[in-house]
Amino acid sequence: MAFLENSIPAPASTLPHDAERVDEAVHAWAQSWDRGDVSEYLAHYANDFVPSSGLTHRQWEQQRRERLKATAIRYVMLRDVQVEVADSGTASATFTQHYLDMGLMSTARKRLTLVKQAGEWKIREEQIEAERMVRR
């Protein structure tokens, strides 16, 4: 009896599917921010998210709540979103973010590191790689 190396089909890779889910999660995050939906916006962050600003998670969350409530009119747009999914259950999304409100206009190159928690992709880290900001 001959042994066939490929006689058992390998499971289909979930990476392309996960890349689509990561892209959707990143865009949903930006849309909730654009709408000022504080609860939905914060729900896009992982339980173990650590702010890069040196604040505790609780301080960061309170700051985000205050800022989102204080800015009634804002515009958030993402361009050139590139997603990479690792076998380890993590992903990264790199993009150019355009932000505009009544007092600030910025363009930033950002990288989000996401993890899968309870079947959903959540933001664990947020890094600004380059930013141009104009206060109005």
C-alpha cells in the first residue's frame, strides 16, 4: 500500500478570513470614533490595552471619554490600511489616519496591534509612527 503524503486535506487557512475581520474591526473603530460613540469606541480596545502615554488604563479611558464628549464635531478617515495576521493570534494594521475637529487637524501614520479576545479582534497597542498636527 502506497502512502500518499497529501491524502488528508489540510485545514483551510484562517489567515485571509482573519485579515478581513481585522480590517473590518479597524474601520469599525474609526467609525465609532467619528460618530463619537464612546462606549462602542472603547469596546474596540483589549482588556489588556496599555496606553503609550504612560497613563493607567483607567486614566486613559477617562481621558478618552472626556475628549470624545468635548468634541461634538469630528472627522476620522483611514487610508491605505494594510493588515498582517500572525499565526500567534495577533495582527497588525498600519494606515494613514486623517483627523479633523474644531481645534485640530492631523495626519498620522499609525500602527495598531490587535489580539483576538472572545472571537473578536481588539486593539492591544496603538503606536503613532509619524504625525503632522495643526492647531486651529
